[in-house]
Amino acid sequence: MTLNISRHSFVDSNTRSHQQWYPRDVLEICRDGRCVGYAHTKRRKCRMLIGSYSVSTMNEILDEMSRQLPDPTILRPQLRSLASYGLCGQFHRGQADSMVCKWSSMIYAAFP
């Protein structure tokens, strides 16, 4: 499987090379308008819809992230906000910290 990680370019100050990344693909966030949480009892992604305002805000956060270096330490506030808007309030709001950890690991794996 090939990930499309090209959306915005940035210059890595350590290597001075152009790199690109697309947070939605790296973080595996679907465009389905549904909660990003995990339903442990069903062993699958949650299927609860989240509000259109939350979806719109998530898109803005992802766009903002794409213009920054893919560094989980720098992106932690955005990852936290992304989790806050992306998790359904009914079942998965408590997964915010684990989502931030999961997404941080995914960024580290994509950009070692």
C-alpha cells in the first residue's frame, strides 16, 4: 500500500531537503464524518457520526498541520484538538490521550 503523503512542501532544517506530507493519510483519518475512536466491544472503528462543525474544524486542523513539520512534539496541541473534535461525545471522548499517542507514533513511523 502506498500512502499519498504529498500535499504541502516544507524544508527540513536538519537536511535542508524538501519533504511533503498529508496528515489525513499519515494519521489514517477517513472522510466519512464519523468518530475516529475505536469501539473495543465491536473490534472496529466507531460508526457514530460527528457534527458538521467538528468535521469542518478537523479539516482546518489537518490543513494547518500539513504546513508544519511532521513533528509530533510540535504538533501535540493540534493532535489534541483533532482528537477532541474527532471523537464522539457519547462513547469515545475518553480516548483522546490514546489517539494522540497513536497518531504521534504514526507520524514517527512515517518520518523517522
